[in-house]
Amino acid sequence: MNKDIAKLMSFIAGFADTTGFVALHGLFLAHVTGNFVTLGAAVSQGTSGMIGKLLALPIFCITLLATRFLGNVYEREGRSAFMPLFAFEALLLTFGAFLALYHGPFIEADESPLLIVGMLWVMAMAIQNGIHRIHMKGCPPTTVVTGSTTQIMLDFTDLLMGKQSNIQATKQQLKGLLSSVFFFALGCASAAVSYSFVSIWCFVVPPVLSVITLYLLRRNPLHNSD
């Protein structure tokens, strides 16, 4: 079950990241450190959009702190924080999408509605990042794929050279990593195509998928051992 949820979450993250980039003037929502690059470009070229890129990482970090704090509180009470955290992620995505539909399309990169939408979705992706680290340790990352791509190439090379002692375990890991990268990339491509056809309405997709994920989780609760 974890693996199916991870696929959905990877798609959501890829879709959200690309939506932010194309609809929010180059703002990365999942891969927040990418905003350092676009911030540098904005500074060197004298373009707008610097405020959102400056805010993204601090907002991301503060949200992760809150996520961990809440997780620890639930853990002390003998409960899992996964469902309430993911429900809050879905709420943030939904509220952000509502504001995007109401105020968008966005003309100015530093206008307040754009910044609010962007930071709401940055918070949602931060929660998803924290959820993975705490509750889905056996699954590949769902919000960034650079590390996964690196591990894929290392494992693939070791398999070709017959260097791995546990071939079956490496193949299983490779399969999971490839799946994560594929669904993230599929989310990115889907967002780009959606934006070209329906513009700002592409913001609807991640909230809908997050609600579907919540429904699946209610039917089949997550288990750390999956």
C-alpha cells in the first residue's frame, strides 16, 4: 500500500512543482532549493519574483519544524500523525487552489495573492517531505528526484558489474526509485500540458488527487513496514 501512495504523492509533487514554475513566475514549490538558482537569475537580470523565492525556503523549514513537532506529540500519545498531517496538506493545496482560481492568472510575480498561493503550496510540499521522512522510510523520496536519480545510476552500475552482494534487494530498490522518478516526471509533464490547455485551472489537480489519496488511506491505513 505504501508504494501505491508513494506513486500518487510523487505525481502530486511533480504536478505542484511544475504548476508553480509555469503559473507562479518560476517559483519552485517542491524542489525549494531550486529557487536559489531562479533568485540568482532574477537578481542578475533585474526581473521581479525575488520575494517569493526568498520566502520559500524559510517557510519550508518552519513548516518542517511544525510537522516534526506535531509528529512527536502524536507519537508520545501512541498515535500516528500521518493522516492528520496529510489531511492538512490536502487542505493547504485546496485553499491555495481556490485562491489561485479567484485571483489568477497572475501578471505580477510579486503580487500578494501569488505569494500567498505559493507559500501555501510550499507548506503543503514541506509537510509531504516530512511525512515521507517520518512515516515512509522504506519508500523513495516523493518531492525531489535528484537523489533518486543518483542512486539509480549507482545501483545500475553496480548491477552491471556484479558488485552487489544482494542482487534481489538492489533490484527491488531500483524498481522503487524508477517508479518514484517516473511518476514525478509524469506529474511534471501533466502539469505543463494542463497549463497550456486550461491555464490556472491546473491548480485543481493536486487537491483532487490529495483527497483521493486520503480516501485510499482511510480504506487501507499506512503501515511503516510496507
